[in-house]
Amino acid sequence: MMSDFDYIVVGAGSAGAVVAARLTEIPDTRVLLLEAGKDDAAEQIHDPTAWFTLIGGEHDWGYTTVPQPGLAGHPQAAARGKVLGGSSSINAMTYVRGHLGTFDAWAADGCTGWDAASALEIFRAIEHTEGRDRRFRGTGGPLRLNRGRPPAARPGRRGAADRRWTDHAVDRHGPHQRGLRHDRRDGRRAGPRRRLRRLATPAHHRGAIAGE
């Protein structure tokens, strides 16, 4: 294994995996990607219906919040992934951006470059989603987003279930920013570890990236 690196990236989560892969696009650059957790080989990581079984297990750091006044003083689980892919390997795969109005408020408070138009340009560049408003959604990026299917309704309750799903299926990241998106591909979790493999394969072949 190499012992000299140009960059060391700590944490192979959503950000770290992509940052490491992008750094290797710089010619003659060596990158070390460090992750405290295990590989993402566990089947429940890749099964979208089993995400809740990962909370509190070996792939979760097991953090909790402070006691919450609104919950009668009870603390709540604050799941954080301890695994390749980080929290994106154990979450419910709902993709939610910040509201564009929030970015404009930050810019108005002096955060130059954080306005909605600048943030939207970056969001569009990193994603790939089809059949949506191109003013707000991008194609060709490494983050593939797919529209989920409505949940099955019990007999006699189809109408209510359909109405609830219709509301959630509205594009969360369109003009009105409502609903949710699911980060799945071919019925499996499409997390950053999978994207890292695809993005960094050429780098692995030329010996530019190593992982621990």
C-alpha cells in the first residue's frame, strides 16, 4: 500500500466519497480515503425496505440527542452511519434539499455566493433525474434520483392512500418544493459507496486512490 498521499479525506460518506473520487481526476494525484466503519456488504444496507433495521446496530454510531422539551424530556436517536457510505448507507433514502428561499436569506445576510441561483446551479450539476422541470432539475450528474412508487393501500382505503401519495409525489425540488425523492437504482440503495466505485474505478486502476 502507498504511504505518501497528496490528500487525506476523512470519512467515506456522501461528501467524502465524492470528494475523494473527484480529487483523483487531478493528474498524478494520490488520495487516501479513511472510514472508521466496515464495508457496506450487509444485505440490509442494499435492501431499501430494511433501512430501519440498521438504526442502533453495528453500522450506526449510536448517537442520541439531548432531552427534547417537546417530547416530554425524552432524548431521540440521532442515527449516523459508521460504514462505507456513511449515513447514506443507513438512512431512508429521502432526498431533501434546503429551501431556495433559505439560500437567498443567507445571501442577504452577507453570505456571498450562497444565493438560491448559485445553489441551484450546483444542485443541478450533481444530480441525474428524468421527467422533471429542467429549470430546477439536472441530468448527467453522479447522484441518480428516482421517483418512488405509492405504498399499497388496505382494502377500502385506496382513495385516501392515493391522495396522500399524490401530495408526496409532487416534485419536492420543483417550483413549490414539496414531497420527497428516493435515492434508489434498480430496486437497490444507490448510495455514495456505489457512486464512489463508479467514479473512482479509473483512479484505482492507476493507483491514485487507496481506502482504509
